[in-house]
Amino acid sequence: MSEENQEAQNQQEQGQFSLQRVYCKDISFETPNSPQSFLTDWKPDMNLNLNTQVQALGDDNYEVVLVVTVTVKNHDQTAFLAEVHQAGIFQIKGIPDDQKNPVMGITCPNILFPFAREAVADLVNRGSFPQLLLSPVNFEQLYAQHLQQVKDAQQQAESEPKH
């Protein structure tokens, strides 16, 4: 067996992961209480919501969409709402099915988050609000919490009496 064939076989056995494309799928920015929100003291209360959506595209390609929603209230009034659907197409080949979910739930969002964070910061800046820099996110911890929630829900469903 030639050295090139051996190398190709090793890559297939190890699995392949590659980023094919990064793009913004949807962007929304709302300032429902402007211009009044600019006329009060700025004491923001921020709520960050993250969600991941996955769609198989065929040929070992997957679209992963990281949905970042930031709602900022000032004195109980919504100052702005920014939502970014940051997407990527990832090729995931030769990785066992039980390992694909963590790749799509941890690795892919880690790659997409800096792009989404930049888009949110730009939207907030264009809305003439004070700078907003989202802190880094531990997607591994969020994924583990999600698995625990699913497990707890399954256990609760199994323990409920059946009619």
C-alpha cells in the first residue's frame, strides 16, 4: 500500500471535520421605545438567550445555526432586542453518530459564536446604544446541562403513572 493511500485511510478512520462556510442567516434589531429610551438614565438589564438548530444537508454536510437573542431593558422598558442567526455549513465525515451530537452542540457553536458576537455588537452600535460585548460562552457546560434536562424529563415521564 502506498504512503498516500495509508494516509487517506488513516484520515477516514479518524474522522474528518471541516468548516465549509459561515454566514448570517437572519438578523433583527428592534428599538420599540425609541427615542424615549435615549432620554432616560442608562441602567440596563440584559437577558441573553442561546439556541442551536441543526439540519442535515446530505453528503455528510450539516447546517448548524446558533441563535443569539439579546434583550436589554432600561427601567422595565425594552430598550432594544437584537437577534442573530449565525450559521455555518460543516462537513462531518467518519465520526460515529454518538459523537456527532457533541460536535454539533459544542464545537460548531464555539466556532460560530465570535461571528454572532461581532454582529450583535455592530447592531447595538448602529442603534446608537452603549457598546455591548458579549462574554465568552462555555458551550460544553450548556450542552451538559441540556443532556441533564433531557435525562430528567425522561425520568419524570417514566415515573408518572399511566392511565
